[in-house]
Amino acid sequence: MKQRMCEMYNKLAKVRNLRAEQQDWLCFYCRFTMWERDVDAFSKRYGIGKRLANRFQCTAEHLTPVQNGGSNNLENIVAACKFCNQTRHKMRKGPRRRSTGSMSESG
């Protein structure tokens, strides 16, 4: 079970990073720049505190939530900042989605 969870996380991380690359590391919803590994470097680069910088951490966002029948497939996942990802789930209606039509597996 633990190994299966690790495999699922690694697959999701790869899809997230692929989408982030395709999106030029811009959030799918707000279009702000996101970071993956180093909040300190991001914070310093943009002259913001770590607390604010944490909002811009890159996450994998399911367009159709898994609990609503969505999958972990590339077509159902985009890269979104932590703030938009969490905010979307707190709202009845999520932020307006942009089309994923220009994104494909091959880039």
C-alpha cells in the first residue's frame, strides 16, 4: 500500500512538472509565476516574504476532482499555485478555467 502511494505521488509529480513546464511555470488560473523546490530563492528573487511566497508553490490541480470521477491523467491535470488550488476547492464555483487545448503530451 505504501509503495503504491509513493508510485502514485511520483506519477502525479511528473505530470505536475510537465504541465508547469508547458505553462512556463505560470499558474493555470491567476497566471502568476510558481516555484517548485526553493521557497527561499523565490522569496528573495521577487522581494516577498516566505509566507506570501508559499502561496505560489506549484501544485497539481485536477480539473475534474478525483472524488467526482476525475483521473490522474495528463488531460485532467494542470499546474496551479497553492493559493488558487486551495481557494478553488473552498468555492462553490472554481475560478474560471482557461482552455487546455494548446497543451498536449508532446508539448
